[in-house]
Amino acid sequence: MKALRATDKYLIRYKWHFLGGVLFVALSTLLAIFPAQVVRYAFDLVQEGIVLYHLFAGTQAQQEVYSLFGRNIILYGTLIIVLALLRGVFLFFMRQTLIVMSRHIENDQKNEIYQHYQSLPLSFYRRHSTGDLMSRISEDVGRVRMYIGPAIMYFLQLVILFLLIVPLMLIVNVKLTLLTLLPLPILSVSIFYVNGLIEKKSDEIQKALAGMTTFVQEAFSGVRVIKSFVREADSHRNFTAASDEYRGKSLSLNFVNSLFFPLIMFLSGISTVITVWIGGQEVIRGTITTGTIAEFLIYVNLLTWPVTALGWTSSLVQRAEASQARINEFLDQKTDIVSLNHVERPIEGDIVFENVSFVYPDTGIQALQDVSFRIQPGHTLAVIGNTGSGKTTVANLLCRLYDVSSGRILIDGVDVRDYALTSLRSQIGYVPQDVFLFSDTIGRNIAFGLDHSTQAQIEQAAKDADVYENILRFPEGFDTKVGERGITLSGGQKQRVSIARALIKEPSILILDDSLSAVDTKTENAILASLQRIMQNRTSLIISHRVSSVKLADHILVLDDGRIVQHGTHEALMAEPEGLYRALYERQLQSEEA
């Protein structure tokens, strides 16, 4: 239960729901016990009435006994119905307090986890898979809810029932009580183990289903590859194997489920048989009445489900504890990307890297080594180099998606670690290397970069990114759905929509991280011409592996293995015959000619 202490704050937050639930559990339990006593009186009344009826046979009093007997039976029957209706009302309110409380807590916990996820650095997401994150915010939270709602509710029912019913049974007959209750602990333990087996098989089914879903998702996403390599038959065989595995595990679970209710009926039936057998002997001895047997049978039936639920709820608590421990593991992780002084002010764009080195914390790879440069406000710096030279790391550090391992980065003379994160990132327009579009319209994807945008701003950003004409060719224009991850758009269109999303912010600093790699030379020149106008009086950082994308920059840095090996203008770098820049230029020129 140690991990589940993290849920105490939610129980305190919804204490009135919880206390109300306890009250309604108690009232509904009392109204379940009273009918048993009424039934006992009714049974005894029937027995006495029959005796009196025959005793006064042939007399006028016989009819009066019959009438009195009928009125009392109607009274007891009506009383039982009224008590049952009242119990139903309180059972309704019991669920409306405890189960509703658990749903509120589930919602609050999901929101807390999601908000915490957003605060964690990129290194966290590099260590954990999306499926793991989804599992903890959905399946694990659902299991915790089952503890807070049904497990607590049924446990309260069991405790209150035992506290009220067992003393009443002991007062009537100790021997009959002990023998009647004897099978119930066995029932609870049996259900605990059977339910554990069910949960284990359910987990296996979930894993098999997750594997099959992942396979199908990949097959649908890569259907063009499957068709081009003529692998439809192989893909179908793999799916059939995954589907057969899922079917086998489902049938295995169905077999165990088939044992569940027969086990309950068998062990509860034993209690009923004991009650009737031993109770009948006590009636013969005259220690109890037949009404007492009826009362005990009702008590046994009342205790059967809570005792059964004890095994079930014990399993729920175990699973909830394990799930909450997984949730706590994430919630206990704190981001190291925090603002030191919460500086919030407009950025002019004077950027300085001072002896910056960086090692990725999760892999230990050194991406940058002693990198120093400066971008004057309103100027454009290009960073070029081979794959893995550390170009994207420069952009990540400038946006403070990571913090430098050594050295420092200054913007307008202030260390980036002193800026408030929202203030810093809101003034940077970043077009990442791996373009990501949301499953929404083109217009909404562009407007994502600005809290409140007009249609005119969206259209102007599209024109600046040279994607406006492409959008107009779609039947629905800016209302065209781009599909999952922008699948309906070409690679170049996705990149240009991503550029438009950054431009609509009118940022003080613009970062283009290899954002023209998927467009042809003609489109690239058109975008660069448009961007040249936009980048005037705006600090810009162009990261690319193509020389054609960076030759218009005011200054060019050439990175190799995390170090600056060359820097200067396009003309100056081309004048160095043995330099990496010229080698890249000639290699790309030969490739284009070919």
C-alpha cells in the first residue's frame, strides 16, 4: 500500500464524496439486514398462524385468526418491499458518490500526468517509448481508479456487513453461525487465486492484442512498401500468426472464466446446505425456529458477494499498487530544464555561443566540442556539415530543449538558462528536421504556431513558405485534412507547411533545421527568395547539409564531428581548395549534374 499513499491527496480533495459514500454504504447495509429479521418474524407468524388456525377449528375465532394472519402477512410483505426500495435508493447514491469520486480522481490524475509529461525534457522521451507512456496514462490510471472506486466500496460493504450481521448471528446460535460462515473464507481465497489467474491471462491477451495492433498499424502505414516488394502473402502469414496467438490466449481466459461462477455457486451452495441441515437439527431440538433458518439464509446470501469481492478487491489493490508505483516512477522524475531567474523580455536576437560542449545524457555521445560563434541581431548564420556533425544539436541547445554540458549560450547578453522557458521559446520560430503535422486541417496546422491568428495571417504565412498555391489546388483549400502525421501531403508540402507554422509567429529568431531537404532546387530557390525578405532585420539560423540552402547567409559555419572546422562567407570558403565546404559543394554539384 506504500505506493498508493500518493492517492491520499485525491481522497482528501473529494472527502465529502468519500464520507457520503460511507454513509450510504452503511444505510444500504442496514436496509439489507432489516428485511432478514422481518422474514424471520413472517415465517414464525406463518407457523404460529397455522397452529392457531387448526386449534380454533370449527369456532368463530378461526375466521378472526385467519383475517389477522392475512393482515400481518400483507403488512410484512409491504414492509419488505418498502425496505428494498429504500435500499435501492441508497445503493444508487452509494455509487453516485464513491464511483463518481473515482471518476473525478481518474480525470485529475490523467491531467496531472499529462501536464507532468509536458514538463519533462527531450532526454526523457528518448528513453521511453510512446506505448509505455500511453500505458501509464491510460491502463495504469484505470487500475488505480478500480482501487479507489469499486475496491473501496466493496471493502466498506464487507466490513459493515460483518460488523452488523455476524454479532446478530452469534446471538441467535453460535454453532450454526460458525458452521455457516466456514466456507466463506475458502470462497474468498479461491476467488483471489482464480482472479489472479484471470488477471495474468488478461495481461497476456493485452500484450498479444498490442502486438497485433502494432503489426497492423505498421502494415497500413507501410502498405506502399509491402506492395512494391510483393510481400502481401508474407504480411498475411505474420498477421495470421499474431491473430492465432490472440485467439489461443482468449480461449484460455474463457476457460478460466468458466470456472469463476461455478466456484462461487458451489461454495455458497455449501453454506446454504449447512444452514438448512444444521438449522433443521436445531429446530428439532427447539433451540431456534424455522424463521431463524430463513433469516440465516438471507444473511449468507448477503455475505456471499462481499466475501467473493474480497478476493477480487485484493487482486485489484495489488494491481493498483503496481500501477501506481509505475505512475510514481514518472511523477518523481523532475526536469532539469528550469529557469534560473525567469527573465521575460523582448529578444533582439544577439546570439553568442561561448565554448559550448554537449554530451547527450542518454547515449553518452559527444555532439559538440568547444563551439564558439556569434550571430549579430538581424543577421543570418548558416551551419553546414555532414550527417552527425552536430548541426541539429545547435538548434536544440538554442531552443533549450537541452542544456549545455559546458560553456554557455547568451541571447542579448543574458544566459538562456535565465530566461523563462515560455518567453524564450515563444520568440523563436523553429522548423525541426523531422516534420510533424497534426491530424487536422492545413489551416489549423499553420495557425498552431500562434495563439490567436486570422485567416489573413495564415494565408500570408503560407505565401511566405511558398505553399499557398499548392493549398489552393486542394478541393477544400485550407480546410483540407492532412491525415495522420500529414500523410496526405508530399514531403516538400509538409516541410513548407511546417515553415509557415513557424513564420506566422513572426519570431525574433528563426531556425530552419534542414527544412528544405525534401523540395527540388526550383522550389528551394523560390522559398529562399521569399525567406530572404522575411529574414531581413531578423536573426536567423539555417542548418543544412546542402550548400545551395546556405550560400545566401551572412556567415557560414562548417561543422565536422562536433567541431567548427571552417567559417566565413560563401565566397571565402569556396576560395579554400582543401576545405570541407568546397568538397561538399563539388560533391553536390556533381550529384545534381548526374
